[in-house]
Amino acid sequence: MATVETKTAETIVITGANRGIGLGLVRCFAAAGHHVVAACRQPDKAEALRLVPGAVEIMQLDVADAVSSAAFARQIGTRTIDVLINNAGVMGGNKQGFANMDYDAWLRTFEINTLGPFRLTSLLLPNLKQSKHARVVTISSQMGAFGLDMGFGTYAYRSSKSAVSKVMQVLALELKADNIIVCPVHPGWVQTDMGGANAQIPVEQSAGGLFKLISTLTLAQSGRFWTWDGREHIW
């Protein structure tokens, strides 16, 4: 897997780190010599995560649970965080049509995909403020972009991603004075459990591109929507 070597080791927090894009990002950042806090709901079942070589610290976190998120922040303590990657997310279930919407699942999707990233960023803000190059990167999706016509259905997923992109845009404005970079990113259509086997991009390719983007983000790029391969995406 291609990585970009960095001179100074950073502390990277990645949610949903036990599989898919999250696991790919853990591998990239650990291979580059960074200290990775890999957060997932069930660390005892994260076999692949435990096999990643390097400085990888596995911690329990359910981003939809306020108690779990607060406990995670307490465990982090006062250490400096250089990068927070809000990767944990769900598709929202199979009932997302006009005639068969599962409203409880829709609310759950918002709790995980939208409220979770905002809550965790808020809890870890003191840690991010201590970094000289703090970045908050949230995995969004072009399926939530208003400027694209991508068909219909999947209302829960699309709306949650539209919402989290806007949340990150507003956060970028609010945290600019603290020199904290905040960006939503589109990871591509990736061959994960969520993306499916017919997706266009292997996990390694998406994670490698995201790694390069995150490693080089500047304050001038904050508050803008980016793709996994470094192109600016329309809202």
C-alpha cells in the first residue's frame, strides 16, 4: 500500500476503524509512523485491526451513544490529537423508499452519520486545539450532494450525508480562528460491506488517496468538500 512518509509522528483518531475504509486508513497512517487511536464498537471482535503493525491503540467507541463518546474522550485525556477522522457510518437499512420508510432506522442513521461526528468533534476540541496542524475530516458522500442528480431512494443515507457535510462546513467557519481545518470528504464508491462487491474503487486505493489528502490539507482548503483523490467536489 502506497503511503506518504512524514517527518513528524502525529496522533490520529479514526472511528469505525475495524473494517473497510477505516481499517484501510489505520494501515496507511500506522505504516507512515503515526500513532493511531483506532476506535470501534466491539474491539474484542476486531481481529483484522489487531493485526495491523505499528503504533495502533484500539479503543471502544459507539459514536451514536453519548455515554460511550464521553467515556472515550475521558480515556483520551489531555493528549494532543492532530487528526480526527469521523469515518463510522451506516447505510440506514433496506427500507428507505417512499412507500416503505423505516423511520426509526432513519433516526438511527442520523444519530450515527450526523450527530456522532459533531458530538465527538466537540468532545475532542480541547485536544485538537493543542495541535499545530489540527484536521477534522468526516467521511461524507456525493450521494448527499445537492448539485448532483443521482436518482432516488436511500433517503436516510442521503439526507444524513447532506446534513453532516453542512455541519462540517459550519464547523470550519467556527473553528477557523483556532486554525483547525475541517472538511467533509467523498471516499468514492468503495468495495466495502456498504459499497458492495460491484463498487468501483478498492479499499486500498480510496484509503491511500484519503491519506495523502489528509496529510497535506491546509487552512485554505478548510470548509470545502473534497474527493478521495484530492479534487474539490460540488456541494
